[in-house]
Amino acid sequence: QVQVVESGGGLVQPGGSLRLSCAASGSIISPYYVGWVRQAPGKQRELVASITSADITYYADFVKGRFTISRENAKNTAYLQMNSLAPDDTAVYYCNVQSPGGGAWGQGIQVTVSS
């Protein structure tokens, strides 16, 4: 089985930055796919960014130029660097990992952008 734990969320002022981490363990086989998904209150879950096992990245239009997804294979950890945060970025962020050894979702981590 694969386990995923997110960290790095919290409260930040508009214009600020946060870096989310997604640590995978268990039967994870690197390199692997990582997707960051978010869900704001009353809204549907939406894909924010992803990176494939071949390091091909995808960004939703609403985060392009502000967010960067990356991965450290040696640490089985992925990151989502979030800059120029706005109140609309407030949501619970989830990490999804898919590898030949299995896949999993993290428990979600709150990101709140507010002054």
C-alpha cells in the first residue's frame, strides 16, 4: 500500500507564499505521478497541477505563473510552491499519488488566504 501525507498549509496574507509538501511511503515506486487537487467550500474539486513520471507538468489556467509543482524522487516527496496567493486560492488541498506500486490520496491540508 501507498501512504501520502501533506504538510505546509496554513494561513497566509494575500500576495504571500506557501509551499505544500506531499510525502509518499509504503509500496511507492519512483518516479510516479503526482497531482494536487483543491476543493473550496461549496465548490467542486479541481485539479491544480500535476507532474507525470516523465516530469511532464500541467497547470490549471488559474495558477499558471504563480504555482510550481516539483518532485524529489530520492525523498519520495513532491512540492507545490504557491506564490502570489489570493483569497480565491483558499481551499483544502489534496495530493494524489499514482505509481506502479499503488496509489493514494492524502488527507488534505487547509490553505487559507486572508488579511
